[in-house]
Amino acid sequence: MKMLKSFKILHSNSCVAVAALACLLPVSAIAQIVIERPANPVIVQSKFGGQIFGFDIDQNGTEGILSEALNLSNGNVLAAAETFDQKTGKILKVIAQTQTQDDFVTLGVVGASVGLVEYEHVVSLFNVKRYFGIADPLGGNKPTGRWTPPIGTQHLINQVSRNQGTTNNAVFAIDISSNFIPYVFSSNIAANTFGPIVQITDSANFGSVPPPIAYNSVTNQAILGGGPGCFNCIPVLGIADLTNGTFTEETGFGFGFINGIAVDSEDNIACTTTEDDAQVEFIDLDRHLATFVVLPNSGRQQFFSGADVAYDALHKVFLVAQPNSSVSSGSTIYVYDIKGNLRETLNGFSFSNTFNVIPAHIALHPSARAGFVDGPSANVNQLQGFTY
């Protein structure tokens, strides 16, 4: 597909020439005040010790939700969805449980404190029925209904944008019957209503691996991180207009897969991490200009590349996960303002994606300046709290 627009470098914090583009000014002319904090001691342990299959926390409440799966000696799987207390980490209630071949996957907390969980019911080896339950509100600690997306059973929902405090969320699904055609649509999940389904014909850039997705609630657009994924290839941004049902592509910045993406809806700025260069990009989607920073002490090595990105709209900062820390042992979370200035470095984590079925995820409670991330157990059965 023809690329409609290309982004330009606005600022950089490195004088290494990238893609034949000259180095310009430092990312900021002001002195950067960087605070280093250790991780919060609050740990959430899955109730049955199973691997966590997705989690999120309520930004307007006191609870979180996770799913877990534990292989049993009889060949079955103990699968459960359960709520937990953000302050203490204690599991509050198991809201669903099976001991068959089925699974639960937490897709997020969305809208106004609505928990969303996928239930995968295994009928036979290649026949899996997928249902989507909601807990509205999450603090009620019980299922309250179903969400019924307008796609067939041959589609797999890979990503939900996890926006809270907004009516709609963006959803990414892919046809797994053999065609591997990706789709994007918006949904008011609590009301079980949907916008136009946008078909993405460029499955090469957006169908080879599940692309990270972010939702701009002001423009009603889904922003997807795509690209061919080959080493040192330039990534692609996909922009789905969820009002008019159209899809366009723009040349991204950095090299390799886009690992994480988040959007500042008010300023229309996307923050991305790229796989091959340990770089973080701050992209002005209106002006098609990009500021980039290289993660501290990373030397642009792929091993130190960033992963998930989360946005705190209250304090206007992006939080960037680095599974293999370049400044400490274990893993690190960096806090950047929307101009790319590093404000805080949070150490003491361990959230490697090596054994994760669901990639590591940062969940935020902005008004408390707190959050959770996967780890520190190598068994992927714990979550770790932090403040920033």
C-alpha cells in the first residue's frame, strides 16, 4: 500500500546518523531532573499459582482484575478470573473458574470501571468458542453480562485499547481461518454497541504479529504500530478512522517492530518503542514530526529495547517498559513527558516477556500516581506495584 505521509525528525538526543538523516538539536534545552525510585513492595499473587493471562486495574476504583491458568496433573487446566485489591495486593474474589481445557484472558478495564474478560471454550482440538464477559462495575466482583462483538467465530480479538474514562475503545481482530485479514472497530463495551468495521487490506504490515494499538478519543482514531518487522526495517503507523471506516498508513520512525504505543489524545501525540534500536519516538500526528530519544546507556542495542508504553493523561507523561534494563539489574520503567524529557527512572522490576503468553503490560492509576506491571516471579504468576 502506498505510504501517504512521512514523518520528519524534530529533535533527537543522539548524534548518530539514522537513515541518512542528520542529527539536530538535543531533545530539550532545559536541564532534566531525573528521580530514581524503587518498585513498590505490593505484590499480587495469582490465587492458584497459575500463569497470569492478562490483567488491568480500575483507574477510578480500588480493584484490579486478572486471569490465570494452571496445568493440573489430570491434564486439565484450572482457569480463573479474579479481582484484587490495589492497595494490599490481596485477591478479593474468584469471579469465574473452570477445570477443563478452557481459558480466561483479561482484555482490560475499559470505560467507567468495566472489566472485560474473554472466555475460550475448547470444543475440540481446532474448535474453540470465544465469549466475552463484563463485570460492570468491576467493584461488584461478579459477571454482569456479555459483550458480543460483530465478528465471526473465525476471528481472534488480539487487542483492546484499555481506555478508561471515555465511552469507546478501539478493538483489533484478525481472521484466523486462513485469510489472516485484520480488522479494527470501536465499541462502547458497557452498552454493547459498535462503530464501523474497518478492514485492513495490508496484512503484511499489520497481520504478521498482533500490532500494538492505541485509541485517540478526541479524533476517534485507532493508531496501530505495524511494519514488515525485518531487522532495521522502518516501521509503519496505521490510522483507522473509526467514524468514517477508513484506513491509511504513514511511514513511522525508528527500526524494527513497534513494540509499544500510547497516545496523548489532547495533543495528538503518539509515543512508540521500536525493537531494533532501543529507541522511544514521540510523534506529533498533526504536524507529522517526530522527536526521538535513545533509552539511557543502551547504546542502541536491540537487547535493551523498550516494550509496552502507557499514558497518564492527568500528569501528561508516558511510561515506557524496558524488560532488560540498561541502567540497573532486572527491568526498568522510564517516565517521560510528552516532549521526550526523562523525568523518572523506576528500577527493581523483573518483567521479561520470555515466558509470557500475554506480553508484559503497564497498568496505571493516574490520580494515585501508581500502577502495576508483570513480575517479579519468573513463573509469570505475580504482579508488582509501583509509584511514580
